[in-house]
Amino acid sequence: MATQSELVRVPPSSIHSFVTSIFQAAGVPPEHASLIADSLTLADLRGVDTHGVNRVPVYLQRVKAGVLDPSPQLSFVSKSPVMAVLDAKNTFGFVAANLAVSKAVEMAKIYGVGICAVKDSGHFGMAATYLLKAIENEMGAMVFTNASRSMPAWGSKEALLGTSPFAVGLPGKNGDHWTLDMSPSVVARGKIRKAARRGEPIPEGWALDAEGRHTTDAAAALNGGVVLPIGGPKGSGIAMMMDIFGGLLTGASFAGNVQDQYKVLDKKHGVGHWFMVFKPDMFLDSMDEYYDRMETLMKTVRESEKAAGVDRIYTPGEIEFIKEKENREKGVAFTKGEIDALHKTAAEWGCDAKLVS
């Protein structure tokens, strides 16, 4: 495990500039490259580094293989005044998701709610990215997506369901927002990949190996193994719900047919997303009343009686908010090996951008 002295702190401006440059070098239009950079930088800032800039090489690998279109022409088909669908044409999930949330916000401002479905998309990174985009417009949001096989249905040992995030967000007074972004698995599969990349063990109970045995070996968990559902049948049920909303209802791949972006380079990813954006004060008299009620809930939860050994009670998204503030001041920590790998990828695409501390 890398020590603090071995970590390099990189300011968010450098991360954003690096990501924008490398994706433009890969043929992504400047506006879309910036959207991708926004998402990856935000994930690293919030401490969700499993969905940050270290994923750049795999996205570009799919561009190189011809299964991810860096610059398609995209347009929505309206199904009703409050419902629209976007065929992402196998481009970056970041781009499709940002467009879909913006469209849903536009509808919600007029009608109180907006729902956008996305089909034939790619991995869209950290789900909370799109919650925060809605929250910036004083809207609440629900964000669903499906994913490739990595987790068994309860009672099975076969990797069939994805570790698809379940995400809901609501604005809070003075920036004290509530953002729940959780995987239906015990842990995000990206954390196992991170451990494997750094040569670190994983905790007991995260995953099974190819033989169905509990393992602390990250590589064994990735090579034919499965990550386990949280809460047994409960996590399995939530994963199925994500596949229904993200895949079945949108027209995207589903039922185990979303392709693994790390392993399958001759087929489209086939991911589907589903976004609902809504005005949080629709059933109340005003936004002021809504904010007061949300503040009451947040305060009540945080000030509830603590269990033994607990110093502080956090609400969903609060830890990430604290981490983001810290990283904006100090910079995001990377190992030298991670930086070298990213610089190598940039050079392969004829890009001389660097992550500068």
C-alpha cells in the first residue's frame, strides 16, 4: 500500500485539463471532452476514485477497438411532454447521461417532472454526478443504470447481475444536499480493480473466487469470481430493479447481455440509463417550506443518539462533500504508478498533456 509520502497531489484544474486534452486527441468534440472531464474530476474529488481518471485507458481502448463512437450525432425522441428517449449510439455514457439530465431538468421546470431514458450507451461513471447536476437546478433526481455481469442472483453462483448503482438526490439548504449513491453489491467492483492494480488484498466477505470460495485476493475475485450482493436477497432484488429500469424499459441490453467493457472489445457495451428529475416542492406550498423540512430531517438524523464507539453520524453524501472540499484545497492523491500509466496512455494518443502537482 502506498504511503502518504509516496502519493502525489494533483490539483483538480490539472486533472480536468489532462482529461479534456486526451479525449480531444481521441476525436471527442471539445464540449463533450469537457463533460467527460467534469465527471471524472468530480469523482476523484469526492473520493470515488474507482470512477475517476484512472478509468481513462479502458474508455480509450474501446474507442481504439471501434466499439465506442467518440462523436456521434445525438437527438431525443419525445414520447410525451414529460418523457423522452435518447439513443446514445454507443458513445460515452458521460455524454449521454449529461444530455439526458439536462433534458429532464428542462421538462421538470415546465411540468414538475421529467423522465429520460437512454439506450445503447456506455459506462457513465459516478451516478452522483447526475444527482448533483439536477440539484444545481434546485431539483430532486433518481438515477438508475444497468451494468455487465459481476454479481449472482441470490441463491446462485453465476455472475448474472450488474453492480448497478441506485442513486437518489435532493437539494438541501445552503448546499447541505442529500445524495444517496449506492451499489447493490457489498462493494463497488471498481474498488476490487483498484486493489488489484495496487497489489492490495480485499476484505473477507467482498467476493468469491471462480470456485465459489470466499477470497481476499483481488485478482482471484476478478478472474472468474463474483462480487457479493449487499444484504443477500435485498441487494439481488435492487440489482434486478436497476436492470429493469436501466435496460428492460429503455430498449438497452439487459438480463446479463450488457458487455464487460474491460474484456469484450468486439461488441458494443449496450448499457441503459433512466433519469427522473422533479421539483421537490410540488406537494408543498413553497421551496422555503421544503428546505426547512429537509433541514429538520438532516439535523434530527445527525443529532440522534450515537451508538457506542461512534463519534459522528453522517447523512448520505456528507462524507463525499467533506472529501471534495479537502481535495479541492490539497489536490487529489495519486500513486506515481497511476500517473505514469496515464501519461503513457496520453502519449499513445499523441497527447503531451501531463498531470502536474
